[in-house]
Amino acid sequence: MEALSLLPINTLTNNHISLTASSNYASLYSSLQLNPSFTARTLTLRKSVVRVQAESEDYELKQMRDMAAARKRWEALIRDGKVKVLTPREAGYAVQLSGKPLLDVRPSNERNKAWVRASTWIPIFDVDNKLDFGTVPRKVTNFVMGGWWSGMPTLSYDSQFLTKVAEKFPKDTELIVACQKGLRSLAACELLYNAGYKNLFWVQGGFEAAEEEACFPI
């Protein structure tokens, strides 16, 4: 009599488990598809994701428009002679030989890397550690261009900036303003000029350019 060929027990067990699992998953998927509450929750979640994406895109577009508008205003300040331009070397001479005050508007994370002697530090933007999903886009676009150069960490505008400057310098002061690369200091010059400071000097290229030429004592 021919012997019956039996499959190994392990094979039977594995096949049974595989079939059972497939059946269970199919059953679960079918029940979820037919469950109105699951479908409604899925649709709500999808709508929420789409809405957040749309809001983020709107903020990005607003940021780009604000960036372009700010650049035009700053160019006009310099073109009209309302803010005078100094090279890093000229600024270094003015500070060291003429004793003109130097206002450092860099955020703390940049200033901590290199402190410039004889400068007064009042950041126009500073590190904001209070991050949450709903407000990050607003913080990035806060005060026209608050997140332009921030990347991470996020920077937020210090609403007390003008008050702090006024406590240190009268409005007739010949004030040299600098930041790391020159953009935030332009924003500071605009604010200061509109607040009544008429003797402003902007360091072109900022401390980064000055460091290359060793213009300021660090």
C-alpha cells in the first residue's frame, strides 16, 4: 500500500496561522470601511492636514512678500541717506578711535559665540524656545521677517527693543548698528529711524565680514 505523504506539522501550522491572520485582517479592514464613525474620523483628519498645509503655504507666501517689501524699504533708507553705510574697517576705526557707540543687535545664540568689546548688546530678535505646532509659522513670520535668518532655533522679535535702546542712547546719538551678516541690523535701523534716531550707521556685511578683516576687538 502506498504511504500517504503528510506535510510537516510546522508547515501546516504556519499555513493555518497565515490564513487565519489574513482572514482576520480582511475582516478588520472590511469592518473599518463599513464603520461610519471611522470613515468620518478619517475624512476629518484628512481635511485637517489639508487645512494646515494650506495655512503653511499662505504664511510662506506672506513671508516672501514681506521680505521683498522690507528690502525695498531698507534700500530706500540707504539710497536717501537716512542710514549711512560703513565698511567693517570704517566701523572699527569709528569705534576704536572716535569712541562712537556700537549697538550689537544679534540674538544670544550668535553673540555667545563671539562677544565684541566696547559694544552694547540689545537683540532685536532673540531665541524663542516656546515652540508649538500651531504657532511656529506665525513666529517665523512675526514682525515682518522674524524668521528669515533663524532656521533653528526660531527667533522672535523683542517688543521691548526700542525701549531698551532708548534707556542707553539718546536720539541724537551717532549710533553704529551691526549684526552677524547685516540683515537684522538693517531691520533695527529702520525701527530706530522711525523712532526718531537720525544719526544711524549700518555696518555692511556685519560682524562676519568684520571678523575676516579683524576690524573689532573680540
